[in-house]
Amino acid sequence: MVDMGDRPVHIYAVHYREEVWAHADDDGTFDILHLNDTSSLLAGEYEAFVSVASHGKLAFDESLGDLAFATNTKEHGIVQLNLERKEHLEEGVVFYNLTELNGEGAVCPGTHGIAFSKVNRHLYVECSSSSGIFEFSIDEGRVVKVFKGVLGQPKTTPDGDYVLVPNKKNSTGHILVPKMTGEGSTEDFVFDIPGMPDKVAFFPKTTSGDALQLQDYYAFFSLVEPVPETGVAWVDLADVLDAPANGTDRVVAEVITTGMVERSHRGITRGGPWVATHSWAPVSALSVINAEKKDVLHQVEGVGNGTRLLYVPK
């Protein structure tokens, strides 16, 4: 057991550094372990806020080298971190205020979900209070575009070419297409996801070694609408990409009923040939879905009232 900061919530495996980073929400700091020695912290109390500590997330990618970025639900922007140094320089915290750095007069009350695109070296940041997605150019240090109607936590697609945002408020999905560095992305695809989608898991249609594109995946979404006939929605992303760009005849995701959760967040994960989520009612259970057949393979009762899921291959 290793002592950490107060109320750790999210944990990240920075695999290319063989490190684990955990965010302590009450302290607003990161604690870091190295996999070679998990008996003690490699570093701790690495601040990810300017003045007010709160819940936040971490964005990193091997192509960024030592750079990483953290969000904070009670501050107007993102904090730049150094994965190697694990401490701030004497000049203090490097903070990008997204309210001040956009030319659209948009306000970002706080930041939460965050995704990185290698296509343009941009960050896609969810701003709280239904303020939309703020697209931030790392190289230019400015917001290049604000997607005011795109609400939710952004997720880079497995092929790396797009950013997908499940929109819980409007029960829709949005696919953003990155452009060149410094140029705003476009929102090219919108589809319906009945049942208030929260999180997404991608499942490949083939196990071949060929490089897969977005149309080679299904997307499964955890649903949080408080009705018994809810669970997980799925969509063939090839159908989404083939749909008319003018918004007519939008693709509608299909729902697999597993039960509901009594909260606004719901975990979902893909593991091998399965997708899993938990349910609280009408039964407390972990539902395992056959991703190929799109039906419930098992419901393991008594383990449903959780919030996180993790698949371990071996």
C-alpha cells in the first residue's frame, strides 16, 4: 500500500514511460509510480492547478515527448505538465486560460474531458456548464475553434484520425475531423444515440494485422437514462461515415437492454470479444455483451453497483 493524495479518482498508465499517474481530486495533484518499484512513489504532489484544486483528467501521447496536459473542473483552462521533470519550474505553473485564448468571446468555466489528436497536435477540451468543446493548438498556444453545440467528453478514435464526442444532453454522437495545425476541425458527422450516452468503447470488426480505419469499428456507448429498458447502444461507424452530410436520415444507434444505473456516469470497456458494463436496476449485475452478435452473453449478479471497469487479458 502506498499513501497518495486525498481522494484519488482517475489513474493513467503512461506505458511508454512504464509509469502510473493518479490524480487526487481534493489536492489537485498527481502521484506517480514506476512499474519497476511500486512499493513507494516515484514522485508526488505534482500540482495540476493554479489556485483552486478540483477534479481533473490527464492527456498524454508518446508523440508529445515529455509534454502532458491536465484539466480542472474549477478553473478556466488547462495546466501543462512535464512527464520527465515531474515538477514545475521556478516561474510557476504553465496555465492556458481557454476563456482568454479564444477569439469567439466564449467562456470556459472549467475543464473536464480532454483528447489529443496527432493529426494536428491539437487538444480537444470539454468545458463545463454546457460550454462545448474548445479546440486548442499546442504549438500556437491558442484556441482555434469552439464547438458550442458539441457537449460531452471527447475521445480520439482508435485509428487516430477523428475525435468522437458522445453528447449525453442531446442523445447524439459527434465526429470531429482534424485539419492542419492551427486550423479548426470540422464537425462532419452527427448521429443519434437514444438513452443519454456517457462513455464509448470501440470494437474492431476484424482481427487482421492490417491498419484499421474508422469504418472498421463498431462503437458501443454506455447509457445513463434512468429507465429500465436502457443499457448499451451500438453503431456501425461505417454507416455513420456513409450517411448524408446534410443531416437528413441520420443513423440511429441500436440499444441492448442490460438495465440502468442510478447516476449520471456509467463505465464501459472492451475486452477480447466482449464489451462489459454494470447495471444497478432492475438487478445489480455486470453485463457481458458478445460484441459480434450484439447480445448479452452473461449477467453476473451482485457486482453491478460499481463505477469503473478494467479488462485484464491474463
